[in-house]
Amino acid sequence: MDFGIKNKWGLVCAGSKGLGRACAESLAEEGVNVVIVARGAEALAETAAHIGENTEVEVRTVAADITTPEGRKEALGACPQLDILVNNAGGPPAGNFRDFEIADWEKALHANMLTPIELIKSVLDGMIERKFGRIVNITSAAVKAPIPILGLSNGARAGLTGFIAGLSRQTPMHNVTINNILPGAFATETMNGRMAAMAKQSNQTIEDVAESRLNAIPAGRFGEPKEFGQLCAYICSAQASYITGHNFLIDGGVYNGTL
């Protein structure tokens, strides 16, 4: 299937590793020129080289912190025009909410709620004017089923989800859609870090935590980032113009509910 997005320009945040990289790669495979932003220049260069070797699109990199005004300005400035925005940022640390300070909450809200909103505000009117736009926010399965030790993430991402629920109904008549993807357990560095935190808090080994998580996944395995990236690419396709305001849960069947 031709997704109808060849020669579009996309900005993928935290695009050098994990799920962000998978989204950048899948978009590039559909002919989208990509700007990938992350803080680590070395990982960015490796990802850009990989995409360049396997596709014919233009790849630009921005080594910056997307949560800062300067980082957002640099990332947006690298795009000739922005047709696709993939918001993504590393989740805040796990822990007991009793140990969190106001500064911890402010940092989580800034990275996982306010930064995506600022980026959306910067690009939305241009998308509306050009009659094409796809915005995808990478959030978490914890939005549907909160994880007790991820209180900071639960709160910040739920706030973003509520905001998107209102905004996303104001844009599809302009061929601009806004959706969220909620990942469960994927084989990434982020998941490894979270399992290490869970192991420390519960006095278990990482292997025990990993086995416990696997046993809870009906699919019997962790997700592959490529699967996530391909879902993102479809949501950004021309064919997905009738889909907006949705939370796409991709968790191997963990969430046991009808809604």
C-alpha cells in the first residue's frame, strides 16, 4: 500500500533510539524526509546513517534538548515545512510518590505534557493552512492502566491525553489529525531501565522482573520497535484522514478491557 506521504517532512522527537527511531525509520521507508532530534549526537549520527543507507529520503539531525525553547526552535528550524510531528520524550523516573518533590512533578509535566503542547502550537496552523497534517504523540499504556510506581508519568501523560481529546476534534475538517500511541512493554533501553528500577524496589533480580512481565503478556513476548514504527506510519498516512482523537494501545493484549 502506498501511504501517500512521499516527500512530506516529518519531525521525530527522541528519534535516535527505541520507539522514536522506529517511527523515523518507518516514515522514511514511506518516503518521508525526516528531521530527528535527540540529545546524543553520536546516536543521532548512527541512526541517520542507517536511514540513509536504506532509503532515498533526506535525513537531518538536531542534537538538542527538545524540552527547552532553544531546542524546539532549532528542531523546527531544520524542517522546510512540517507535515508530520511525532512527539516523544523519555518518561520520568519510577518511584514512590511520597518521595517526589514539586520539582519532580514540574519536570515531568514540562517534558511529557507541556513540551508536546508547545510543539503542536508551533506547527498546527501551518498544517491547517496547507490542508495536511499528522500529529502523533507517543504516550504510554499507563494512560489506560496506571502503573503504581510510575506516578509522574501517569499524571503528566494523562494530562496530555485530556488536552488532545479536546483539540483533536477541531482539526480533521482541515485534513489534520492528532492521535496518541500507547506502548506497552517493548524491547528498548527504556524498558530495561524501568525493569531495573522495579527490581530494585521489589528486591528481585531483573531476570525475575522480566519473567513476570512476560507472563502477563498474552502475546508471550515483548514488542518489537519496528511494529510500533509501522503503526505510527499508518496513522500518518493519507488513508488515516478519518482517524483523530484516538489512543492506540499496542501492548500484546495486556490491557484486559473492552474500552
